[in-house]
Amino acid sequence: MDVLLIVDMQESVLLGDKKHNLSSVIEAINRLATRVREHAGRVIFVQHDGLPGDDFAPFTPGWEILGSMQRDPRDRSVRKTHNDAFFGTSLKAELVALGARRLIVCGWATDLCVDATVRSAAALGFEVLVASDCHTVSARPHLSAQAVMEHHHWVWSNVICEHPVMVVREAEIRSGG
């Protein structure tokens, strides 16, 4: 079964520095989520729990999943407190219980939470596919957003693990259910 992990696509993403191609990323994630669901796959929203007073503090408006994300009653949510969606969460157990074969990872931020989740998923032995046009980041002081993304595409393609991490565009992803 395919499982789409949508990392940190929460209302607070709209704050602060501009996110690279955000509206296109949201549209692509929604198309991908629909395709995964249509082929008996599952969608899990990974939701960051920030500290009290910050933009991602639980149960505040910024903590909520983006209103433009298309959700289904069968979708699940996993809450996290670190960059890595697996650290201190139920994510691995939920994936095992679902019989997940392949994880498709997308969301925000490319160089932090998406990266940490991709690397942990690969280290745990999952087949990992990154939707190259379904993640976003802001420019960093030393790199443009595009450069951050290109760098991580190269890194993920070269991670040494049981199953190579594949980086492909959303339109090329065919869900196997």
C-alpha cells in the first residue's frame, strides 16, 4: 500500500518569508492525495506541535492544516514536536499497521522537516518516493529556495539505504494502492 505523508502543511506556512511556488505545491499535493486515495492508499497529515506562544502552538489558528488542503474522513493525522515525523510519534507503528509498502513524502520545509522525515523513513527500511514538486521552502540567508530544493533532491537520490530514495515529479507518480 502507498501512504502519502503530507508534512507540516499548516496555516502558519502562510506567515513569514514567501514559500517557493506554494500555490502550485498545494495543487500538486491535492492531486497526488486524490490519486493515492483512488488506488486504496492512505494519506497521513503530519502536524507540527510548536511551543506555547509560537505560530504552530497546538490548537491555535496557525496550527491547523491549511484550509486549501483537500482532506478525506479516512485521512489520518500524526502530531510531532521535532523535525523528524518519526521521532517520538506513533507514525512507524501506524504505517506498519496499515501495511505501508511505499511512502510518498511531500510538504514543508524541504531542508528541515521533509528532509528529516525522508531520511528516517529510508533508514527504517521503507521504500521512499519524494514528490519533487510537492515540497516547498523559503529562501535561506545563503541559498535561494530553488537551490535548497535542488540540493536536497541530489542528497535524497544519494542516500545509502536498503531501498534507494526516488525523487520524481507528481505527474509521474502512479499509486499502487
